[in-house]
Amino acid sequence: MEDGRNLFPAPQPNNVPTAAPPKTKTVQEIQAEKAAHISPFKATLTTASMYTGGIGTLLGLGLSAPNAAFTQMVTTFGLAGIVGYHTVWGVTPALHSPLMSVTNAISGWWRRGGVGL
């Protein structure tokens, strides 16, 4: 409203800042970005290699373990660690705090069960 008149839509202000012109990238910058980019194949291969190494370690531990109960407990501990890792890191940041309170409570019960054993 101005002097009792309806000004709809409102007039644009005179001091609107203009955007800076886009900066062009050099060939070296583009090549550096391509070199820094990790391909999905390489990321999947790295994850698969880590899991293969972990399973190989568990197999070696199972072959050299003193008894079957030891192997079973180490396997359970390792699987719990993997599941916990994927549970915590696969959550959006907005849900991270409530999830952490739940996983901390579950971890407390795991510790209590371990002490009870």
C-alpha cells in the first residue's frame, strides 16, 4: 500500500545486486576434478575387498581357534560391528541423534551381556 493505493505486485527495488559472471574452468582444473572423482566400480571393489579380507581373517581365526565357542563369539562380535557401522552411517543427519541414543542403549545391553558371560 502506498498512499491508500494497492501496489500489487510490489515494484522491484532499484538496488538489486547482479550475479557475478560464471568463472570458466581451465583444462587443468577439469582434469584435477576428474582425477579426484572415485568411480563407483572402484568404491564397490574397495568395499568388497574389505569384506573379503574380514571373512578371510575370520576363517583363519576359526582354523587356529582353541575351540568353537571362541570362533562363534568373535564372529558375532564382527557381524555386530558391521551391522552397527552400516546402521549409523546410513542415516540422514536429521535422524542421527535419536538413532545414536537407541544404538547406545543397545550397545549398553551388549556390554552387559558380555560381562554376564
